[in-house]
Amino acid sequence: LEEAAFQLQQIFRIDISIALNILGIESMRGGHYETAYSCFKLAADRGYSKAQFNVALCYEHGRGTEKDLEKAGFYYQQAASSSHPMAQYRYARYLLRRRPGGERGRRQEAVGLLEQAAKAGITEAQAYLGVFYMRGLQPEEKRGLKYLLLAAQNGDAQSRYHVGVCYEKGLGVQQNLAEAMRHYRESAAAGNRSAWERLR
């Protein structure tokens, strides 16, 4: 009976968190930012990762609460630790840009999170990793190209452009101008101005 009671409590806690998060999303859509933040915060404090991510967004953009990048980082970390892919991406960017401390350890943690998010299909993480590996102190061109191709296949026009540059210059792949042109055309068709310039 104790186990059954515990299970019911867990289900109730999760259901309440889901309901609060949905109410927060609807409030946000209606422009009621303070109400949305309050709903997200209640659900986040119950450990619901989607609400933790939404609280982080509120702090990052100053919606319904004051803008506070440290608090945003804290809530991104909470959601990322529950394997929320977009939170992994955002927390990784936070680590790379803002957090003080050991540079090497922070960078390794960020790259690990970015790779998890990229594997989960987060296009932004794929694109970020692609550029990150291409431009690092010791560029890993093949690895960078792999992530740029993933992002391009998911519709990211900027990554498609970068894939074209890789083929044009032979970065991580054998130089192939026809293939570069194909990627530039696809990127340009999606509205990328740099690709139009490169085509000209």
C-alpha cells in the first residue's frame, strides 16, 4: 500500500507540473508574461524539465521576471541534467560564453552537452558544433563537416552554405566545385545571402 501511495503521489506531482506548464504556455501566448512565469516556476520547482527550460527562457529574455542570465544558466542546467535536448544546447552555449572557472573542464562539458543535443536532432546544436570544430584552435574538419551536413539536412540554410564552403576549399572533404555549387544553390534558394554572393 505504501508503494502504491508513493506511485500515486508521483503521478499526481507530474500531472500537476504538466498542467502548470501548459497553463504557462497559454499565458505566454496571450501576452500574460508574469502569470506564465509563475506557472513555469511552480512546475520547475517540482522538477519538471520542460518547465525548468521555460523558466530559463523567461530569465534569459526578461519575460514575466527580470532578466538574469545567471538564473537562466541555473535553470538550463537543471533541465539539461534531465536530458532536455534544447536545454543541453542552451546550457552548453551558456558555459562557453559566461561561466567563470576552469576553461578546459567547462569547454569539455559544453562540447559533451552539444553532442548529446546534436544526436537528439537539435539543428542549432548540429550547426554550432559544425562551426566549432571547423574554427577551433586545432580544427577537426571532418568532424565539423559531419555536423554541418546534419544541420543542413535538417533545413539549416547557413549550415548548407558552410558545407558549400567545405567542398569549395576542400575542408574535411575532397575539393569538388560542382558539389559546392549545389550546396550554394540550395542555401541561396532558402534565402541565404552569403550563398548568393558565393554563387556570383
